[in-house]
Amino acid sequence: MEQTFGTWSVRGGLRALATAVYERCLARRVEFVFDAAVVRIVEKDGRAAGVELADGTTADADFVVAGVAPTVLSRLTSGVNIRSEGDVPARTGMPSRLTVLLALSGARPEGTPHRTVLHSADRQDELDRLFGERPGLPASPTVTVLRPDDPELTPDGAHEAVTLTVTVPAHLEVSPADVERVISRAEAAIPGLRERLLWHEARTPADIAEATGAEGGAVPAPALAAAGGSLLHPANSTRLPGLFAVGGLVATPAAACPTRACRARWSPD
């Protein structure tokens, strides 16, 4: 879609897209079970036959589709390598994200860009901190500033919702000072930011890890048709018939991201 029509956003935020899919599924008689942790993928006669839940009950199924991190999937299959021979190898060493949500007083100025990227003053330092041996937030991190023209994100026209995102190392313990540094960087794109700021909320790699199970809050990279296929994800099939892996977490960039192509792929800008 983006190649054909350009970058797009969802009215009401990405949560609205999830809600629309959920409501469509309900209309097609899909049954959802929430707050039911899966502890094991049940195998029977050499194929996936359902899932075992934390309360000890099982749910039988003809097929199991898992949208979890490779380490989580490995635990669910008793540590068995469920990847097929010839797959793009599963990888480790992905960066994560620091997201800062801002609530501002005052309307969004007319003509404000939806997306502004504030590039780091020291690109090499930022790459070294992402992929090198001294992880941490650089003095001037690359910050993406999103200021959507979307009335559904604010209580009224006298307020503005802004999202700041920064690519950071996985496992990074984000401090309040780190969050303040990101907000200060955003002042270059939002004049009078501090005077307008009502409150802010940060989502760190630890929050991502808690919500998704991804180790260190790692965020998957996009699949790209380049570099001889090294930037592609594995196929959805696995060595266990009836079990399919989906989502961006099924593969991750190569450990320590050693190649120029991999480092460029994960460049914050």
C-alpha cells in the first residue's frame, strides 16, 4: 500500500485498526479467549493438535498459528528446533523502541507536518550505541515526531496528541533523564513544547517485553528484498506439521548486526 499510495495512518491510531479487525472477526463468528496464557503447544501423532493453557485445560485445534518471539515459541515446543532446513536463520540482536506520548494544550497548528525526523548530530555514535559494546542513549538521538491531524486522538480541538519514537538497544533501562532528553530534542520540531506540555507517558523496552514476550523488548525489522535474501524472514511453516509462525518476530537481524546492509537497515533514520 505504501509503495503505491504513500505513507498512511489510521484514524484513531493503530488501536482502531486492531478494533476493526476484531469486530470483523466477531461478525464472521470467530471466538476470542482473552487472559488465557498458553504454556505448551500440544503435539499428537507428530503434528500440532492444540494448546495447553496455564489453568491446565487444553484447546484442541487442527492448526496452531503462533505470533510470538522465537524464544517464546521454543519454550512452547519444549525447546525443539521447529524451523525447517533451508530457512532463513532466526536471528538475535534486534534493537528496541522508546516511545514518548505527549499531551499538549492548544490546537495543532494548520499545515503542521504529520511526520518529522530529527537526525542525530553524531550518526556513528548512535550506530555504535545500538550495535556496539557501549549501549545507551546517545547525547542527540534520532527522534521521529508524529503530529497526526486526527480529532479522534484528542478530547477536543484545543489539544494536540504527539508521539515521539527513538530506536534504542534492547534491554535498555530507560531513565527519567533519557525521557527528558527525548522531549528536549522534540522542541526543535515543536516550538513552545514545554509551555504546552500537560503530561507525558513513556513506553520502554521493558514495557514491550512485558506486553509481547520479546526478549529485551526487541522490535522486529521489516522484511526487505535485498542483500541476497539475508533481510528476509523465514517461511511461516515449521518442522512440526500443523504449526505456523507469523508476525515480524519470527526472524530477527543477525547477531550483532555485522554487515553494512544490516546496520543500514536498522539505522534510526
